[in-house]
Amino acid sequence: MPSSDFTSVCDRHLARVYGYFAYALSSRADAEDLTQQTFERAMRAWARYDSARAGVSTWLLAIARNLLIDHLRASRARIPAIGDVALEAMPAAPDRHSLGLDPELELALGQLSPRERELIALRFGGDLTSGEIAGLTGLSAANVHQILSRALRRMRSAMNPQPVGAAR
């Protein structure tokens, strides 16, 4: 495929890939670096891209997800493990440099489990459907929908806490 096609793919999907990392991580620098690495890896593999197997956005987000997993493995290797720490453990506290997300949203994301945060990142940062997320993660579409629903409720509660004694 011509490189001009790849350039237009980059232009169309840059925000989606960065959005995925912005939702999944708490470091702007890491999100920017991983976004760049995603497009570098995609450029090297562009000749092998098969539109019959996946849409471009799903393909790019599969590359991004693999880079995120590698990044988290490397981060975990630098931090002494205590007990059984999940491979997908996300950083808990946002750094000082905003990711471009609302600060209240960043805090709510920080309260999610790693799996919930990843699915939220794929759905809202990566703009994938539940079916596309299911295909990428190996979960059923119903399970993806349930996890997303539960995570959104938790985020809503974190962003709009009920005063003590208030009616629900």
C-alpha cells in the first residue's frame, strides 16, 4: 500500500490511539511515547495489514494494546513486586502533567481495576465497540458490556459522590 495511505491513516487515527493511552495510563509522557511507538510499529507492518481481518482502528489498537502490556511489564520489572501483582497493574496516581483529560475523570479512572480501566480506555479512548473490544481481548461481548457498565457506575459515583444521608 502506498505510504500516502498510511499518512492519512495516521491523521485519522492519531487522536484515537492517544486517547486509548490517555485513558489507560497516568503519564502524559508515556502516553505520547507509546502513541509514537504504535505508529512506528504500524508503519513497519503496513504492507502486511489485511483489511479482511480487522478494521484499521482495531488493528492499530491491537498494536497499542500490545505495546501497553510490554510497557507495564517493564514498569513492573523496575518496581519490586509484593505478592501476586496483576500483570496489567496500572499506575495509581496521575503525574503532574495532565493527559488532556478532565482532572476529575483522571481521578475516577485511577479508582478502577486494571481490567476495567483497560476496557474503558478501549471503549472511550479508542472508540471501539463492545464487539471489537471482545475480539481484541478474548472476552465475550456480554462480559465486556457488563464490565463497562459496572466501571461507568463506579466512575459516576467517584465523580458525583452522594452526600451523607442523601436520598438515592
